[in-house]
Amino acid sequence: MRNILNLILIISLTYLFSGCTSSSVQKDYGNYFTSWEKGTSPEEVGAKAAHRFVETPHGGWGRTTPVKSIPYPEVCAWYGALTFAKENGDKNLLEKLTKKFEPFYNEESKLVPKPDHVDHSVFGSVPLEIYIQTKDERALTMGIAIADKQWENPDANGLTKQTRFWIDDMFMITALQIQAFRATNDEKYLNRAAFEMSTYLDTLQRENGLFYHAPDVPFFWGRGDGWVAAGMTELLRSMNSAHPLRNKIFDGYKKMMAALLKYQDNHGMWHQLIDKPELSWAETSSSAMFTFAFITGVKNGWLDAEIYGPAARKAWLGLIKYIDENSDIREVCIGTNKKNSFQYYIDRPRSTGDLHGQAPLLWCAAALLR
């Protein structure tokens, strides 16, 4: 009898510490994500932003020429709207989002990006999310083809040929591969994402926990670091606690979150250059990405709820003050190439309704409901 009881105990402990995903380990996060005043709840804000996306022309509002292919900010907003629809249980919204995607199954569609670059390949994360929610095999076929194409002829180290060591890639590459893992449960996709993330952490994370835009650009640009925070967060949501790279990635995440907590301003926001808040403006796309990372960390027990819970709530309430009457978010840094110039980052133009900002706003709303 004693041997049987010991066996049961061993099996139970093995399941608890190795078999569960990190996202299944929950802690009490108090009332930080409840008791919203009218107009501030994730249900209200997310619904308005998601339906705004449904109406948005390809490439975003204000374009004077048609897009040649779907740009990555639109992909990220599409993914955000889909995840919000799922977490809010909004079947009508899901139907609208999948209907908007329908033309891309046509082999003649010229709007599907050629998967030859990180910013183009991330497109595959949308059909994979559609498959996860609807089981439409057309979406699975399209998404997996793009995910596998990304790892066609990897380099000598096993990294995708699309590796360029810009911090943006830590979302663009890993998001696609994580979605392929979620859709198929094939661990090769998770292992690709984890190895890529681990290598980028070794290359780009600085002692203070933040990341330069690139090895030759020594500036802590807000949205660039936002891509990292969101990429690590999405990866950790799907990593089994026994994965050999999980602890390394988790340590990088926690180190970054501690640094971000230090630089959050009194209104809950982060700035265009994270470590120079006195010299740069509060920027919404990066703030939304960091908010997403905080919310998810607190909800999954990765971050101390008593410390990060109030910070996450303050960030959400600070962020949504920038939303206008059209459900467009203001003060979004426009698309930004790398440049070894402090003034270049300070002088970047700001826009309203830019999908770089709409996307992480939707991620936050979904995370609050998840």
C-alpha cells in the first residue's frame, strides 16, 4: 500500500511541476483588474477598438495609396482583435474578422505578404489564430506553410535566415512560431521560438534589463523594447515549466519587468526613450505593450501582484486616456528604422490611430479578460 501511495504522490508532483503550462499556474491578483468605472472596462474599450479595426481599410486610416501587401501593424491588430473576440465571447465580432480575411485564401490575392522577411512572415499568425478558433483547415494550411518557410534553410546555428538582431524580431519571429505550436501542438515550433528568443537575449539584453534597438544603436527605444516584452510574454504563456529554455527566458522577462517598473511615470505611462523620460514624450504603443506584459505577468503569478498589480492597473487607466472619440489612440510613434542618433528618436513624428498603437491596446483588453 505504501508503495502505491508513493507512486501516486510521484505522479501527482510530476504533473504539477512538469506537465502544466506556466499559464495554468494562477495566483490571487486581488481587485486590480475589476471594478472599472463606466467607459474604462476592457469589455467596453476592447469592443470599440476591435470594431474600429473591422472598419479600418488595409494599411490603416489616412493612406493616400493602396497597400501592396498587408503590413505587420495590421497583422498585429488583427491578431489582437481576434484574441479579444475570443476572450469576450463575441461570436459576431469573430465572424466579421474571419469574413474580412476570406479574400486572402484566393491564390491570386496579391495582398498576402511574401514570407521572406520577419515583418512579412508574421502575417501567418492571423490565419493560425483563425484556425485555433474556427478549425478552418484553409487557415491552418496557410499559416503552417508560412511558419515552415521561415525555417527553410536555417543558418549554421539553427536560427532562421530572417534573423537580423533587431529587437522587433523578438515578437515578429516568435509570435508566428508560437501560433504554429498552439495550432498543432508540435513542439518543433515552440523550440524554434524559444531558441531564437534565448539567442536574442544573450545578444541584446543589457545589464539594466532593457534592450538596445540593435547592437549598433545604443538607445532604449520604447516600442522596440515593447516588442521584446510582448514577445517574451506570448512565449511564456505557451511554455511548459519543464522546457529547458523556460527558466532562462523567464529570468530575462523578470529582469526587464523590474526595469520597466522603475521607469513608469506618475500617469502610468512609458516614454519614447524609456530611460530618458525627462527628455522624451509619453508614447502609447510602447506603454500598451508593457501594460500587456504586466497584466499577463500578474495574472499568471509570474510577477508579485502587490507590486505589479497596481502598476498594471495604473498603466491601463493611463493608456486609455489617450483614446479619442473614434476609438483611435493618440501619441503613437510612427514606423521607425534604426539609427545611431539620439535626436532621431526624439524627433520621430506621432500619429493617431496608427495600428502600431491599436494592436497592443487590443492585446491589453484581451489579457484583462483572459
